[in-house]
Amino acid sequence: MKEIENPEKVDEAQPLPGQIKRALFNDYGLRAGWRILIFAVLFRLVFLPLVFAAVRPVRGRIQSAVGDISEALVLICVLLATWIMARIERRSWSDYGLRDRSAPRHFLSGACVGLASLTLMLVAMRAAQDFYFGPQAMRGSALAAAAALSFVGFLIVALLEENLFRGYAFYTLIDGVGFWPAAVVISIVFAAAHVSNPGEAKVGIAAVFAFGMMLAFSIWRTGTLLWGIGFHLLWDYAETFIYGVPDSGFVSPQHLLSAKLTGPAWITGGSVGPEGSWFIFLVLALIALAIHLIYPKRTFRLPAREIKSHPPSTSVTT
């Protein structure tokens, strides 16, 4: 038989167990990219189909009573996937931005900034005669019911988007590439998820990216998702229910005031709403400044991870 020439090259062509191990694991266990992939599979391919299939027989009756429950179902899927990954990593599900000793204070601070910043933006438009708050659209029990349902609905949306985009996936990506590169990647994904919104425009998509970076900055300074959840909730709630202006192109049929945008779209945002205004970038810069002044020091820390020892790769010597 003909001998194999240069047997060392044959060995190099075969992936060694040690190389495979290094591609999959580091000193702390499974690498960040693989963990994010498992999280995505659990969320998108396992829990979403299962949860929506489980509620299909009663979904119609529930939605006729309280409205669309899709966001609530997706939130359940995100939390389930996060819980499974926390079990795999031997952590608590709250380690990904929800462990906060000052949760009420952070939440209320974010909510106040969200309401105040949007209100001041609309007041400035009103002073320029490009916006009118309009008459009250609802009263009595109908107003109270709509206010409560809208609040709960936007709380679910805030919890969903902050946990999905700045929860487990964000924290794990930080573990792999660092905080600010992860913030840029997640903000791009966050903006891409809003492309299909009705009436959306390029300026609005750029603003969503800027929103993502501002919310990441809030995590950098507060160390928690709670500030961003409060901000997200009150910005959307004030925009859609209190003032009745478009929110990324969506106009709610139930709102307190019947606002009117009368100025050019580059000022008012037009069909997109305030996120489509060129002035939104100034507003977001001022919000970032407010975060800097309220929380002057970085408090973000990744949850501690236990170093895991792996058996050394065996080598055959001749």
C-alpha cells in the first residue's frame, strides 16, 4: 500500500477536540454567542409557538374583553426563555437587569422623565404654533376604563421591549463584546424591529436607534432596566393616550385629548409622531444629560460568573 505523505497535514485537517472545546466554551462555560443563539431558539422556535397554540381556544374571548393580548403572550415567552437560560447559567432570572434595590425610585424617575420630556417637546411645538393639544375626547367611566387599560397595555409593551432588547440578550452580548459595542448592536436590532410600523419614516427609525442608545446609557448609569421601563411606559402612554398623537405611526382610537399636528413634518414628525421630528435628537440628548445629572456615576456591573474548570485536552505522543 502507498504510504500517506506528510501525516502531520492529515492531523491538521481534522478539527481537534481541544479546538472545538475552545470554540464552544471559555473559562466561564458556554460562550456568549452560543448562549444568545440558544435563547433565540427557545424564544422564537419553542415558546412562541407553544404559548400561542395553548391560548388559541380562549384567545378570542380574552381579546374581546381586554383587547389584543399578543404583547402579553410574547412577554411570557421572553420571560420563559430568560428563566431557562438563567437555570442553565445557574443564575437568577432577575440578574439580567431586574435585580434592583432601588426599583421604585428608578422606575418613578424614568416615568417622570418620560412624561416631562414628551410634554415639554409638545409645549415647544405649541409655542411655535405647530401643534395644538385639542379638546378632551373622552369623559366619565369610558375615560377611566380606557385610561386603565391603556396603562396596563403600555406597561406590558415596556416590559416586553426592555426585557427582549435590553435584558438577557443584551447582558449576554456585553459578556462577549463589551458594553458599548453591544449597545450599538442591540439598538440596531431595536430600530430594525420598528421598520414595519405603519407610517414609519427614516428619521423615525434613526430616532428609535437613538432611543435604544439612550436607554442603554440609563442601564450604564443605573445598573437596571427599571429606569428604562418607567421611561418607556410613560413616554408611550402620554404620547398615545394622554395627548393622542401618533406613536411610531400608530394613532389610538381612545385618547384623552384630540391633539392636532399642524406644522411641517420635520418639526412635528407628521404621521410618525414626535419620534419623526428632527428635534427628537435634541430631546434625547437632553434626556441623556438628565440621566448624567441624576446618576453621575456608572453603577452597571455584569453578574458575577463562577470560573469553571475544563479537563485539559489530551494529546497523543509517539
